[in-house]
Amino acid sequence: MPVLIGPLAHWLLRARLAPGAMRTEPLSGRLVGGRDAGIALGGFPVLVPGEGSVTAWETDWTPALERYAAIFGLQVQVIGGREVLGTGAGGAEGAWQPQLAAGIADWLIERQADRPADALRRRLPLIAGWVASRIRAGIETADLPHLGPEGEERVRLVDWYEPYAEHFSVESLTLRQRRHRGDWSPDMVRAIFVSGDATVVLPWDPVRDRVLLIDQFRPGPAARGDAQPWFYETVAGRVDPGETPEQAALREAVEEAGITLRRLVPAPHHYSSPGAVAEYLYLYVGITDLPDDVAGFGGLDIEDEDIRSHVLPRAELARMALAGEIRNGPLLTLALWLELSAARIRAELGLAPAG
């Protein structure tokens, strides 16, 4: 009979994995690390002997607890003659996110019951990012005005399955919607490409009035038969689990272009193709310095990124956008938005109008 400690002893995970657990005698010592427990592999804390005590809950093994432990690679440790579950490699220090960990547990136990544990273990970063995106969407859209009667149920999920799950995934949803005239639609089957939220940032030096673009190969246009699948783009990347879109923008600027952004100015966030793609894009203009020698090569080898950066005048970017030479949607949006907003942003920064 295992004893749950640390994040596994938190009521949100207990309720999902071991609802019959009973509080028992605490363990001596303290927990170190654990910021990414239930979110990433190796994220569960280490129990360090010494002063202090750690809350413990005793439970029978449940199918959910067994499967969860298998997915995260959790092993029972015998401590003081007791079988303890909930420790790991320690991971990073910092604030643990119980709501995200609970959401991931729900997704793994309820939606992924038929997937092998090792397959889910390989996809944990993408699964965690997708669950974080769903939580973020619920929070950010809770107060938006309704396009229809408030308080009415508008959508019903009839069935869900995942016919493809490798790096990204595809979800097949059977839905019913309340139509504008008030009746319910018949069952509708829709395939949705799932990749999680992304951040997009256009670096701009308002003093020199120049921007930084990157170019890289893109498989989507190549699959379509595009003769030029190398695109001018913004700096962009996935919002990692536990990361804010702003933090992702700052991180990606370093990884892809080797630059540090001083400030982020929010531009219009949006869905790129809401009919079939669940990706939500957070758009920013990043205030930075772009001297003559800043362009170069970037990207992460572990992600097979081959990125080259370019610096050009903002006026040239606007010309390219209006001439149809920008084929990347987020870059086109930011180029036109910055053209309309540059004077306002410069004034907010205390800079004189561009000459």
C-alpha cells in the first residue's frame, strides 16, 4: 500500500488518482524541486532527510494511479519501512502549478486510456502544452461577449478520438451546435490539427527604424508543391507548459536570432485558421537594438532548426507586404500593424517621430 507525498498528495491529484486515500503519519525531511511535477518527465521532487515533515496519504493502488506512475516513470521508494510514491529526479525549483498538473492527469487518464504508457511518455511535452493552451483559452475568453443568447448551451461534444498522435496530433470531434435559428444541428464530424499555442514576435529597433526577419524551410508549403518553401518570417515558437506567451517570446528571440528584447508591445492575437487548426497565436512587436552586425544564424540543433536572420528598414518591410512579397500570415499581420502603430509606439517610448 503506497504512501503518497508531495504533488501526488495534493487534493487535486489525489481526487483523480487515489480518491480513497487517507491521511497518515508524515515523513521526516523536506521536499526539494518539483516545479514541473506532473507536467514534465523528471519533474517530481526529491525527499531530503533532515528536519521538517512531509504530509503523507496512504492509499490502495488504483488503475489510474498505476497508469499515471507508469507514464511518468514514478517508482516506489522504501523509506523508513514505508512504500513511498511521489519522488523523482527533483527537477527545477519554483512554484508548482497544480491546476495544470491536474488537467494533464485528466487528459492522460480519461482521453488517452488506450495509448501505451511509453508512447504518452514521449509526447508529454506536446500533451502538456496542449492542456496548458486549453486552460489559458478558458481563462482568457471567460468574459468575452457571446455571439448569441447568454446562458444557453451552444456546443455539445458527442464523441472524441485521436486518429493521429506523433509530434503534433489530430483530434476527430463529433459535435452538435445550437444553430442561429435556435434548433440543434445534426452530428458534425470535424478533424482538428492540434499543436498548442504559439508566440510570434517581430523585433523592431525604433531608433534605427529597422526590423529583423528570419528565413527558414517550411514543410507545409513544400507539401503543397510550393517552389519556394523558404519563407521570410517572424521569430516564433511554441509556448511551453508553465510559460507565459511573453516569456516564450523573449526565449525564442534568443534561441532563433540571438537578440534580447527590452519590451514587448502586444499586437492582435488571433487564430490563424479556426476552421481546422486549434493553434492560437500571440503576436508582439519586440523593442530591441539592431546594429549592423546583428544578423546571423540561429536555431536549435535538437529541433533541426536552420535559421538565418536579416535586418532591413521598416519601410522596406511595408513595401514587401503591400507588394505581396510576404507570404507568411503572422509576419504580414505584424508588418501592416506596425506600419499603422509605429508613430504611437515611438511616442509612448519618448522618441521623436521618424525622420
